[in-house]
Amino acid sequence: MLDQHQRIIVTGGAGFVGSHLTDKLLARGDEVICVDNYYTGSKRNILHHIGNPMYEMMRHDVTFPLYIEADNIFHLACPAAPIHYQHDPVQTLKTSVHGSINMLGLAKRLGIRILQASTSEVYGDPNVHPQEESYWGNVNPIGIRSCYDEGKRAAETLFFDYHRQHGLEIKVARIFNTFGPRMHVNDGRVVSNFIIQALRGEPITIFGEGLQTRSFCYVDDLVNGLIALMDSPADVTGPINLGNPHELTIRELAESIIDLTGSASKLTFKDLPQDDPMQRRPNIDKARELLNWQPTVAFEDGVRKTIDYFDTLLSGNQHPTKPNGQV
Ligand SMILES: NC(=O)c1ccc[n+]([C@@H]2O[C@H](COP(=O)([O-])OP(=O)(O)OC[C@H]3O[C@@H](n4cnc5c(N)ncnc54)[C@H](O)[C@@H]3O)[C@@H](O)[C@H]2O)c1
């Protein structure tokens, strides 16, 4: 029988989502080439694959062209947390725009499928709720989040122009807040922040009154959605929302984490940062219908696994987050 495995490029493969995606692709028998410059990713996330002949790591910055062979590309390279993407906003925008042009160019040369990890941030501070893919968004083009939001919007434009102009097979996933083990420590994202503060018994910092809502998807669910999208028929281009429609306020999140960690932490309140969206919840009808996908991991189960991860990490005094970190 012919070997049916595919060789898959995962850009950003040493990051939080990319490393979980890699685990799943290798587990189903595919070969994975991780393309990452370790800007926010870490070798620690993929250490368990070193020595696997089906796995290869390439230190490469996607803002430079890449010439290698593969069967498809998951394009995830881009810092995702505000403190990371605001650290060097010009590089963030370059990563989204030049990085996408380079990866699209590679896909075009090879005649292969490419998936873009886009984001719910393309909806900005939405005045439509929940957000459907047909909503064009409400994004500030000159604010401190714009390097990320507008970069991802421009990347989507590039994907669709390559599709229309060159017939490239594209897949665009709009990913909503995702959490799970291997999130960065101290990157300011709410789930990891709250868990760490709770585990340390420190006050839990809430911006505003904590009435803003978010919906959180466990990383295993997200990765299943990304793979289902990549494997979907050619006419399913997206954009397609991938997220968990279960919405809760930031205050409810904090209280649930205090409860699950058994922490004595109290809540403390600070001013809302600029352009912080008030509401975020995906409409995932399209993903349900076209990919037969929906999240299956209960929020509390995902939080428990994430708490276990940070508990181990903190008790081992391991701090894999840097901006620009190595192992
Ligand atoms: N985690 C979420 O909640 C979320 C939500 C929406 C969208 N996304 C998107 O999913 C993707 C992965 O996010 P994540 O949470 O895993 O973030 P992450 O920061 O953990 O991973 C990003 C990876 O990209 C790498 N990278 C950054 N710039 C690069 C460059 N120029 N060249 C090569 N590699 C580069 C980093 O080193 C890192 O390994 C990103 O594109 C992000 O925008 C994530």
C-alpha cells in the first residue's frame, strides 16, 4: 500500500497553538516541518518531538522567502498576545503581511493548500453580536492594536487575492480566544494571568468592572477545527469562525478560576486598556455546517488542565516566556 502521509509545514510551530497542532498531525502519521524564529515560541513546546524522524525544526523568519517542498501549509507564525505584538509593532505587521506574501508565494510555487490563522480581532470592537463571518468589523486603523488587527486583515486580503488571481487553494480560520497548556506565562492574556495570580495567591487583576465578555476555546478543540478546515473540500475557503460560543464575563472567569484553584486571591480593578473590546462571541454555524465541527471540551475541564500545566511550571521554577525566548 502507498504511504499516504503528508509533509506539512507549520509556521509558528513552536508556539502555543502550533505545538498542539504539531502533536496532532504527527499522531495521525503526517510529517511536520516547523518553521519558527522563536520570537514568542519555545523549543520547550516541541522538545518531545526532537529525534522523531517525521519531525523537523527550521529556524526561519517568515518575513524572508522560503524555498522548501511540502504538501500543505498551516500558516500560524505571528505573535498573538498584545504585549508580544506591541513589543515591536512594525515587525508584527511585517510578519502578517510579508510573512503571508512569502508563504502564499511558496504555496503558489508548489501548487499546494495553505491555511491562514486569522483572528476574531479582525472584527475589532464589534457592534454586531455574536460575530458572524459576514460582519466587516470595527477596527481602529491607527491604534496600539492595529499592527495586529490590520496585519491580520491585510493577510486575509492577500489570501483571497491569491485565491482569485492565481487559483490558490486557501483556508482562512478566524480564531477566537483560545487557552490551554503551553500558553505563555506572564503574557498578559486573561486566562493564563488569572491562573498564575490565583496559584500565587496574588490579587486577580480585572480591567474595568469585569463586565466585558469573552468566550474561550480549549486548544484541543481549536486544533481539531483547524485540521477539519484544512481537510475540507476545496470550495470551503472560509473565512470561518473557530471558537467556543460559551460566553462569560471576565469577572465570572476570575471567580471560576479562584474556585477551581482553591485560591484565597481577591479581585482588584484597573482601568480598561485602549480599544479593549466589550463583547466577543463567535457565531460558529458555518463551522458546524461546513466542517461538522464544534467544541466538545467543557470549559472547566480545559481550565483544570491549564491549571495543572501552570502549577507544574511554576513549582519547577520554569519561566519559558521572554520576548524572544529560547528554552
Ligand atoms: N491563541 C489565541 O487565542 C489566538 C487567537 C486568534 C488567533 N491566533 C493566531 O494563531 C496563531 C498562533 O497563536 P499562538 O497563540 O500560538 O501564539 P504564539 O505567540 O504562542 O505562537 C506564534 C509563533 O509564531 C512564531 N513567530 C512569530 N513571528 C515569526 C516570524 N516572523 N517568523 C517565524 N515565526 C514567527 C513565534 O515564535 C511563535 O512560535 C497566530 O497567528 C495568532 O495570531 C491565536
